[in-house]
Amino acid sequence: MKRLLENMDKMPKTIILVISFLLVVFLGFIDHISGYEISFSIFYLLPVLTATWFVTRRYGVVISVFSAIIWYLADITSGHIYSHYIIPVWNSLIRLGFFLIVAFSLAEVRNLLDKEKSMARKDFLTGVANSRAFYEIATKEIERTARFIHPLSLAYIDIDNFKQVNDSLGHSAGDELLHSVADRIKENIRSIDTVSRLGGDEFAILMPETNAENAMTALNKLRHYLMAMVQENNWPVTFSIGVVTCSESCKLDELIKEADNLVYTVKASGKNRIENKVHLFNNTSA
């Protein structure tokens, strides 16, 4: 069931809508030929639920109205005789109301789940991706890199002397610094790049389709903007950055370890600069 729901989430919305409309028509036909003594009312909920959950609430409403109309037509053509013509109309309106209640309720549940899922992938303080989201995105990008032999760069950014900010200016100032760093990074990377706070004062930037030269150019500009920001706010910090570039099959854990090691190399040699490395893939066979 989980696999089915995941596959339907990936399907084009148009196809799901067409399936929903056809299912309503099919149910109306079955309702018509089976007569008024046998009810298929509960099955009309299926296309309503499908359109609402996998497309949008608006289309769930559209399917609800369409279902009520088809149900009305099947009812009056199935041989059911009412004492007054307004009765089937009233019944259809009641059914429509029921469908709409279900559609709106389900849409609200979907919105809450989407928000919860989004929050679970964001760092609560800075609003950028957290480590969980970063690993998911990075894993997919590395798989794509191996498939198409495109370059990918991974940068680690460590805020030098961050503890000094917390100790001398207070934790609120430290939080403001982290938030400002995240915002400045987001402002100066591409839409295809991903910035993440991995914890404490460490950030990572995933840069698909980026070779070593372009990565260094982009990160030098970013460090310049970051330094201008901290100097403007009189924050006594600098930035040590390690960047690793991979252009073929590579492993995420290895890239992270190499980038982290480069940061330690920068810190050991005076801090406040960028160290880069091209990851070499060792293809050994038994």
C-alpha cells in the first residue's frame, strides 16, 4: 500500500484527474444498470478522496460535484419512483454536502502532513535543510552524478570562534549570527544548490553540476559576502571552508569526511580561508 501511494504521488496530476472522472462515470453506469435497490454510494468516495489527496482540494471539490451529478442521473434513470421530483434533487445535494465535508477534511489533513514533513526536514533555528534532508538530497545527487558523469561539489563551512560570540555576547547573539549566515548563504547560491545546517556552527552546501574551479569561484565570493556581513555586525568570527569535487562515482560518507578534514586543515593553518580537493574514485576489482 505504501509503495502504491508513493507511486501515485509521483504520477502526473492530469492522469489522476482523468482516472477519477472515469471512475465516477463507471460507478454511475454500474449504479444505473444495477437498479435503485442496490447502493454503491460509498464507492463514490474513492474518486473524491483520490482527487483531493493526490491533486488539490479544488479538484476534490470538482470531483465531488461531478459525483453528485452522476449519482443523481443514475438514480433517476434506474427506475426509482419518488413521490415528488424535488426528493432526488434534495438527496443529491445532501450527498454533495457529504462529499465536500470529506474533501475539505482530507485536504486539511494533507496540508498538516505536508507541513509536518517539511518541518521535519528543516533546521528549527535557521530554516535551511537539516542533516536528514541534506543526506537524502545528497544521496540522490551523487547517484545522478555517477549515472551521467557530471561534476558535483560539496562544501563544508565552519564558523571560526563561534564559541566566543556565545560567551561574550550571549546565546541570542549566537542564534542571530547563525540565522544571518544561513540567510546570506541562501542569497548567494543557485536554486539547484542546497544549504544545510549540520549542527552547531557547521553548514554544508551541495553544488550539483559544479567543477572544482567554479566551486572555488563561487565560494570565494560567498566568503567575501559573509565576512562583510560579520564585520558590519561586529561579530568576531571568520569562516574556514573545505570543498571536495567529485566528477564520477563517489560515496557520500567519503566526500563528507574529506570536506571535514579540509576544514580542520584550514583551522590548523590559521583559519579564514578555503581549501579544496578533487575526489579521486578508486575502482578496484578482486
